[in-house]
Amino acid sequence: MRAYLDIETTFDNQISVVGIHIPGREMIQLIGGRVTDLSIALALECVTTVITFNGACFDLPFIRRITGLDLRDLAGHRDLLRDCRKRRLKVVSKRWRSCWGSPVIPALWTDAWPRASGSVGRTTGTQKR
């Protein structure tokens, strides 16, 4: 079973959110003080592959530095940024809004993930939007 993982960090080098999506299950969000080695390990207990974007250089080392948990001890890892580079695909900055100023990307996201436009399902330590 695979899981898609992304983290958000604060300006003072802490993890503010760990988002985990396991296809066929509800989205998990660990927020603030709920970001621990145990909570992440429990969220990924049935996972065989963790998929990230730039996770090899950012997410996984950051999680290990903050929590002491090395995700590679729990599951395999696939970094989609490396896949893009191997295929010589161009990667667009996270600052797409300032670059493009287009409502197209949010619309595509909403079409691809209908639940993203409403509440996110089960979340841990957060309110539904």
C-alpha cells in the first residue's frame, strides 16, 4: 500500500503540518504538537511505499531531524521530483499563483480531488474547513 506525504514547516524550523493521503482511505493531517514520531509511524503502519515530491532532500530529512523518525526504516520511498528530472520534465515553482495568476490550477485540483474543495474528511488535530 502506498501513501502520499507532504509536510509544511514554520519560519522557526518546526513542522506545522504532516499531510498523509492513503488511496481509498481518509486524509490524515497531523498538526503542531500532534506531529510526533509515534503519530507518523501509526499513520503509516500498513504502508509499503511513501511517495513525496522532493522528499528525499527535504521532507524525510526534516522529519528525521525534528522527530528522530527515519521513514525509510518503515517503508520504501519514491521521490516524484527525481522521476521528473529523470524524464527531463520541467518543474513549476510552488509560487505558481504569483507566476501565472490563473484560477485554472485550483480548478484542475478541485476537478481531480473533489474533496479538496470541501471538508477533507477525517483529520487529526485540525478543524474541517
